[in-house]
Amino acid sequence: MTTTTLAVLVPLLPFLGAAAGLLIGRTAPEYVRPLAVLPSLVSLVLAATVAARQGGGRAIDAATQLTPTGSVPIDLALHLDGFAVLVAVLVALVASCVQIYSTAYLRDDPRYPSYAALVSLFTSAMLLVVYSGDLMVLLVGWEVMGICSYFLVGHYWETPEARAASLKAFLVTKLGDVPFLIGLFALAADTGSFRITRILGAVAHGGLDHPTLIALLLLAGVAGKSAQFPLHTWLPDAMAGPTPVSALIHAATMVAAGVYFVARLLPVFAASGAALVVLAVMAAVTMIGSGLAALAQDDIKRVLAYSTIGQLGYMSGALAVGARGAAVFHLVSHGAFKAVLFLAAGVVIHAAGTNSLAAMSRMSGLARRVPDAYWTMTVALLALAAIPPFAGFFSKEAVLVAAEHTALGDRHVAPAAAGWTVLVAGLLAAVLTAAYATRLWLLAFRGRGAEAPDHGSQPAAMTAVLWVLTVPTIALGLSVGAIGDWFDGHRLTPSLTTAVLSTGVGLVGGLVTYGAWRHTTAFAARVPLGSVVARPDAEPALVEIEAIEARTAAYGPAGDAPDPADPGRLLLGPLHRHAATGFHLDVLYAALFVRPVQAAARLVRFLDREVVETYVRGSATGARLLGTAVRRAQTGNVQTYLGALLAGSLVLAVAAVLYANNAGS
């Protein structure tokens, strides 16, 4: 088969698997798991074949016009460059691991057939975004992902948290999609095409009339989908969904789509220096704010959620300085180690019986209970903290090197202000990243207190994929010199200055956190255990539901248990209370948007019930009264009817005479 034919099959196979799973999920449940796993695995093989054939060389384009539109045509187009083929391999790999992991994690879930089908559809939509060469086709995948995320985040609809989180994720991302859609139409109007290659050609020849306006409109959609400030608040709450869904959303789909979109159309954004500065500031606030928030979270999944927001800030920062190769490299390496972190967190949650780090810190021996999760999570946290030689070190250094060169004037793609903003924020975020990664590891695996419950060995489907994903977490860093062709052919090796500086500040952040932990553990003995202990025979998915409910009942919706052994409290001091709530952005948005909309809705309801319905009720009352009057006239007396007939005839005769006299005069 040709490369383009294989590329078409890559997103098509998961889509067909999703359709088949929905159709026969209830009638033939024994086929649900093969239909979930096999299409993703075959898609992974095909994506790897496409990547090998493309080889990071010249882009492969193929297109066919869907239908004449009368104005700007819409094409079913493929654009296979180094970015596209490599990201597609990542998406297919993570999706395959998530599907395999879910066969054990949701083994007894009655809604597993619909869940598996939605995961396959989610995967297909992201692959469509990755391979698409036309913005309207890309938009289809973009919106399908939003719909799938709504259903998957709300999978545990029995819990109020899941219902609220799914609705919030849908509404916030749709809020960004409105200006995004307007920006796409404005871009097509300026360039005369939705085809990415033609748009980039028009931009190269100065064909954009409103570059700043278009870039800012598109950035609104990117901020919503990729959870960047100020539209990032949906992502931590989305942790109410199943852990495999969290891994899929955070590692390879949904949040990666916005970054990938900007990388694809970077010349459009680079046409406006103001837009790049806005993107740099947005990335800087996202990196630092999410790092502080992660350091204050008690829920292990919320720590990882804020971590994802911060790492996406690094990717946006790379794009703000015009280094799309560095951005996509960090996207790929982050996808590998973040998938490990979330899937390993699912194993840890099952073993501990709770999401709470405070509760885990009062358990001993948790690392011995889950050795696979312990070792793979340790490697992934080292990669997250950018410790060499893991992939996170090389990809984060690529971002900082690009920011350094832009700040010093060695690169002229973006303003120097954008370079300084990203560089300074990136170094501060490196300290915070190492700090919260160290805190998570210490609280989860170095707890002191009662022995962790023994649930026996974890299913092989849940542990094997952890080691599979650990391979790229290590190998991507060691093979950085050999994969430069897939990233515009740019060298991604770190410079000595940024390598020493960022690694040094990261080590400082980790050591300071370790010292704070040693200082605070003395207080832990005086705090009651208060942890949630799961039944030994409980399924992972049921453990997660029970942990959500127990955490909410004990500590409120934020799940922030007061824990004197938490080094984050010592490091953040008075800032901890604000960081734990995400700096009250949800409260601010509720005051600025939610309450006014609710007040407007109440006003509309009042007008509808008290004003509009008054006329409706008045019409009904008038008709009823008229009917009553007519009914009373129906006496059944013939003499009354004859009298009325004669009276009516007399009235008509008088009226006719008067009309004739008036007409004659």
C-alpha cells in the first residue's frame, strides 16, 4: 500500500472499532475488548510504518475535494510531515496502552463497552487532527474530541464531582472554540483557502491582512483546548473521570491538540509580534501558577493535572519564541512520561484505597505493594523534573535554549521580550516542577504509619504497559541526536549554560523539598490516620469512586486534608491556602460570569412566566368566557331562537337602510 493509504487507515481503524463496539457491545460483550484493543494496536503499527516511510523528509500531501462550497473549498487532505507522523505514533501508542490498561481497570464496569468505544473515537479524532491538511477537517476532529471528553470525564456520573467536571470541561472548551471558529473563517477569508499548505504559502508572501486579530482569535481556542491561562480551570476538575481517561487526555489527546495546532500554523502567529508576546505571557503565567498550585494539592491526580498545565506552558513558551521543533519534542516526551505517571497513579490509588497524598503519607510499605508502579513512576518523575539523561531533560532544555537565543538576539523569529519572558518563567517553573515532583514521591512512597493494605499483585494488563511507556521516557532522551530530522532538522541538544542552570535549580528545588519533608514528618505522629482503606477484593474503578466520595465527605470538594507532614505547606506558607484552590479563579469566574448568567436566566424565566404567559392566559380566559356566553345562549327553547333570529334580521335590515342612505348622500 502507498503511504497515503496507510495514513488514511490510521484514524479510520479506531473509528470503525468504536462503531462496531457500540453496535455489538450489548449483544456480544465478549468481542468488546478485542474491538477496543486490536484497532488501536494495528493503528500503532501503521502509524509507525508511515513514520518510517516519511523519515522526517519532505512532507507528503494528498487531497480530494469533498464538495463544492461556492466560495472557499473544503478538501479531505493529508499533510504528513515529521511532526505529524511522530505525534501520530505517540497518540496511537498511548491509546493502545490505555485500552489494554482499561481492560483490567474497568473489568467489572457495566458501562465498559461504551467507554471503550468512546476512547477509540477519541483516538480517531486526535489522529484526524494530527494528519489533517485542511482546517475544516481538522475542526471536525477538534470538536469530536470535546464531545468525547464530556462523556469520558463524566463516566462516573453517580458522583456529583464527575457530573460537574464533565459539564465544566465542555463549557470552558466551547467558550474558547467560538473565537477559534471565527479565527478560522477570518484566516480562510484572508488567504482564500482552508488548506494548510496554501495558507502557509499565502503567509510567506504577506497574504494576511489582519495577522494579530486572527492569531489572538485562534489563541483563545488553543487556550481552552490546551488548558492554558485563563481557560485552564477545567483540567484539574476533569480528574473526576477514570484514571485511564486522565492519562489519555493529558498525554496524547485533547490538551496536546492546541499546541500541535499552533505548531502547524506557527508562521501565522509569527506574522504578529504582539501575538507572540501575548502567547509568551500566557505561557509564563501558566507555568508559574500551575507549579505553585501543584505544590499545594492533596489529590495525587490533581498534582499531575496541574503538572500537565505547566508542561503545556513550556510547549506554548517554545512556540512563543518560534521554536516549534522544541515544542513538539517536549509534547512527545511529555506524552510518554505523563502517561506513565497517570497510569501508575491508578495502580497506587488502588493499592492505597485513596487519592489523598495526606493519607498515603500515613501508610508505610506502599512502594513494596506496587513495585512496578513505584519504579516506573520514579523514572517518570525524574523525567518530569528534567533530570538527565531522561527525555524530559532534553526536551525542556530545547525549550530553554530557544528562549535563551531569542532573548539574546541570536534568533529573530520572535521579539526579545518573548524570549526573556519564557526563559525566566521556565527557570522558575523548573524549580517548582522539581519541588512538587519530589513532594509527590515522598508523600506517596515514603509514608510512615500503618502498613498499606495488601491487595495482592496487580493485573499484568495494568503493570506491563507502564514498562512499555517507560522505554520512550528513557530512549527519547538518549536518541535525541538521531531524531532531529523529524523536528525541522534542528539540533535539539542542550547548551551547557541552560543545562547546568536548569538542572541546578531543579536539584535545589528537590533538595529543599526533601529538607522540608524531613523537618515536617516529626509532626505526623500527632495527627490521626483518618485514611480510606479499600476492601482487598475491590476493583480499581470502584476504589476510585469510593475514594472520591470519602475525600469529599471528609475534606470538602477540594479534598485538601490538613496534613502537618506536607512539605508544601512549609514551602508555600501563607500562599498555600490560595494555591490549593487554584488562586480562587473558579470563584472569580463564578462572580463574573456564572452568577450574572444565572441572574439573566432568572430574569428571562420571570418575564416568560409573568409577562408572556399573561397574554397567553388572557387569550385562553377570553376564549373561555366567550364560550361560556355562547353556551348560555343555547337554551333549547325554539321560541327563544326565533326571537333571536327576528331580532338579528331586524338589526341587519336597519343597518342596510342606514348604509344605503349614507351611500346615496
